[in-house]
Amino acid sequence: MSTLSPTATPASSPTDRPVETTRSWKLPIGYAVFTVLAVVFFILLQRAGTTTFRLANPGDFFALPNVPLPAAATGIVVVLLLAIATVYAFVEVRASRSVPLWVTSVFAIVFVIGFLTWAAAGATIPLPGLLVGALGLSVPLVFGALGGVISERVGVVNIAIEGQFLAGAFTSALIASISGSPWVGLVGALVAGVLVSFVLAAFSIKYLVDQVIVGVVINAFISGLTGFLYSQVLSPNEESLNVGIRFPKIEIPLLHQIPVIGPIFFEQTVVVYLAYVAVAVVTFALFKTRWGLRLRAVGEHPQAADTVGINVTSTRFWNVSLAGAIAGLGGAYFTLDAVGPFTKDMTAGAGYIALAAVIFGRWDPIRATLAALLFGFASNLQNTLGAINSPVPSEFLLMLPYVVTIFAVAGLVGQSRGPAASGKPYIKS
């Protein structure tokens, strides 16, 4: 039997043709859109005053000085930097080269600095508080994005992240209230996420039902079920079944006193620390272990995986279940960390934003995590600007996270290809 080396290439033939590189102008066009917005707001509608960024908290090892930025001058500098980045992006794409990720990251940071300076002119922005709140809102999105990455990498589109969030939140609140332990509630959230994913896996893998339709139906069903149980069971018995038991914050000695990053990363609860671990473990396992290789093979070419002895159906089923367990942890964050008592539809569509983070992150755990952090930052920005009485309309602040999601997925992703077999049922021949 002959074997093929992964690095082997077939000999060229007279019919070979050079591969034409396809250019995608989405990224530079996205740059241009934000640059035009910067010109309109930061220059044409510029505001007088100075925005002060507070960097230190009481109790830090040392106090960092406040950073004052004049709104008008900062706006001009920001527009110039954005324009340079936009021209660079157009030049790179025209030459059929990709724009480095760090350029997009710097572009986003510069735009955000300009926007904050313009929106908060004459006020003070507590930067540590802004970033702590952003991380808190990002944690469930991180768990959901990791679950989405695993599920889609194995070939199943996980539209049901929202349902897994709700199931995890409801179950963790109920079980933690009955047992008096948030740890037991956390385990309950894992189980609830797995049970929801069982339904998704059974219908999409075994019965070959359209995965998107199954996911939407699951979300609607879980929303209705948890809403009914809340009104009929939890709400009348809040003192015993919906107490709102939460994990306490754990301060990492010394590290939590580092200015800016200390309160963000080292004054968190168990659920947040689990998110750090989950990102590292999923990233390593997906690309450095046999499990990850098999999972990606099933998601890219299930027939080829089947020919080398990989059970495609079993691999998909159990990895979709694992993805549901991780998403269930994201649901537990709402009740065991952020809010406490369960309320009807308390996840507020976070599962769909997590799915957008998967696409924006190009089905990579690290990129998806960064996308989740971006969406969390956009969500918390409305709280911060509202607290300082910013003139930005409240309606715009409320829709800001979803505007960022639309731009990220539709405008800034550029050319991205998901796993080849994602969403496609496999029928063994």
C-alpha cells in the first residue's frame, strides 16, 4: 500500500496553471469607513476640553499619573494616524499582500482612544474600571466562542450557544441555591450545557437535520422553557431556589496591586480564572495534540478522516458535547459571578455575539478570544460614557455592541474560510 507524505507535491503537468491570488478590499474599505467617521466626529464636530484618563487605583504598588489629552489636538493626530494606516492597507492589498494583524489592532486602539477623548471631553475616564467591566462582559463571550470554535472545527455549526448559555445560567442558579455551594452550581451548568448540545448533536449528526434550523429551534425552546420555569418555580420561591449565590473574588497576592493590569486580571472570581485556563488549554489541544488533529480532520474532510479509521460520527458527537459544556460555563458566569439571581432571558443575545466572535476570529481560539474582548469592551463603553454624562445619544450607546459586531463580521473579516465540512452532514458511503 502506498502512503502519501503530508509534504509531498505532485509533479507538474502541462495543464498546470498559476494560482491567481484573489484580493479582498474589505479590510482597507473598513479602515476608510472608520477614518471618514473620525474626520466627521473628531474634526468637523470636534469638542473643546480635555479628557483625563485615570490609570491608578488606591492600593497599587505605585501611582501612575493621570494622562490629560486635549480633545481637539488628539482628534487631529488620530485622524492622521488612521489615514496613514488606511493608505498602507490599500497599498498592501493592491500588491496582493495581507495586512498584518498588529496593524488592525493598532488601528482599533488609536480609534478607540480618539473616540473616548472626543466623547468624554471635559471629564475623567477611570481606565482600570473601564477595562475591568469590559473583561467581565467578555467572559461569557469567551466561553461561548471557544465552544463555537470546537463545534465548527469538528463540522457542526453551533447556533445553539444562546440556549446553552441560558440553560447553564438557569441550572447553576437553581442548583447553587439548593446546595448552598457555587461549585455545585458550576457543575450543574456544565451538565446543562452538555444536555442542550446532545439535542443539537442528535438532530444534526444522527438525523441529518439542518444545523442552523436545529440551533434556532433549540434557542427558542430553551428561552421558553427557562422563562416558564422562572415564572412558575423560581419567582415564587426566590428565597430558597433563586438566592443568587456567587463566587467571591480571589486576589492574587502582589500581582493584583500592579497598576492597570492588576485589577483587571488578578482580582477576579474562579469563573474568570477558568476562562484563562480554557483559552490556553483549547488552543494547545486544538493544534498540538492528536485529539485536535482528529477534530480538525473531521471538520475539513470527514471522508478522508473516515478512511484512516476515525469514527466521524462519534468524534463529532462528543466534541459538540464538549463545546456545550464550555458554553455552559459561560452561562454560569451570569448567575455565579456577574448578576446572581436568574432572570428571564438574562443572557440578552450574548450567544449570537459569541458566534460572531467565532467568525470574526476566523475559527481560531486566540483570535476568537480577542474578538470577544472587543465586543465586551464595546458593551461596557455604553456604561462608562453614560456614567460621565457623555453627549453621545443613549440609543447609539445601546446599539454600539451590535454595530461593532456587524462591522467586524461583515466589513473587517476580509476573506476568511471556515472549516470545509462545517454545516455539512456526513453520510458514510
